[in-house]
Amino acid sequence: MRYALVMAMMFLTAKVEGQVASQTTTTAGCTAVVVGHDNTINCGSLTIEEAQKLAEILNEVRNSNLSLDIVLGKLDAILAEIRRNENPNRGVVSYDANGSKRTTSAGKVDYEDGEHSAFLLAMSYDSQRLWQNELDLAKTEEQKIPEWLTPIMFEATANANLCHITDAASKLNDFIAKASDEPAYKSIVALARQDLDNLPRMAEQCHVPYP
């Protein structure tokens, strides 16, 4: 049965290795090194104090049994708020569910088409059941405009119809975590929760295990 399109830090035993920053500046981020059950996160240019604090954060997340998608979604919101506070006069860009771009600055809101054409194309792929096309487009848009959340739903829909149930569940949880506090996506979040509840039935129809 066709899966209806909805439109209307890492959990491991972590060991953080920090290095005192030298005079040489590096922008290297953190990488995960997995060797059996001894999983290590290596981060460049950290002081001992920074490494210890990062380990505390990871342990807090791991021990709290919180969903990683929820933690990352809230972290994105915190970072966005910090950026706004750094420059309160800078325009705040957001996207409606249909891809329209909004720029709010000094009480003024400007609208542009933004990614609306991509939205219409994805809807066309969906109506024609061209799931792989829809999946490829959604992934492209997610990388291009990560603040536009609708492509996450397109990807979840395509994955479900391609019987990629685990990927569909991951994307639905990702969308719910990121969009729950966004008024423009309120009705879609409710439907996304319904779709998540329907995934076990989809898994049965696809003859694949439900994650």
C-alpha cells in the first residue's frame, strides 16, 4: 500500500582525547574511531578542560536515554538563537513548508519563491510514484537548504515506499525533532507522528523487520 506523503551525539561508550591547542590554528573537527567495542572520539585543538567538558556532555546525553534526533534538533535551535543574538539586525531567513523563503528584518518580512519549484517537482514525483527521483531530490535539497524541513518528509516518504523502513523511521524522527517548535510545520508534525505509527504495518507489507 502506498505510504501517504505528509504535507498539510552519538550513543556509544565514548572516550574523548583532547590536545592542548598549539600556536598552529586548525579547523579540524571531531571524528569517531570504531574498533570493536572500544569506540573513540578524536577532536583536534581541544584543551584538557574543553575535552573534559565535552566528555561530560556526551555522558549526560548517553545516560539520559534521550533520542539523538531530539538532542540534535534542540542543539540546532540553540545555535540559531545564538547567531541571531550575535547580530540582531541581520535578517532571519526561514522557509515555509512549500519552500517559500521568508526574510525577517527590523519588523519587515520579505517573501521569495525560494525552493518552491523544488517543492512542486517533489510533489510531481510523488504523484507519479517516482520514489527514487523523489529520494534523490530530497537529499539534494536537504544539503542545499538544511533549514527547509519539508525535504526530510519527502525523503521519509520515498524511503517508506522503497521499503527502506529503517531510513524512513530515522527521517520521520528527525523531522519531528526539528519541526516541533516551528509554527509553519505544526500540522505536518502531527501527521508525521501518524506516519511513524504506521511504519510497523509498512514493514510487514514490505516483509522487512521493523527497527
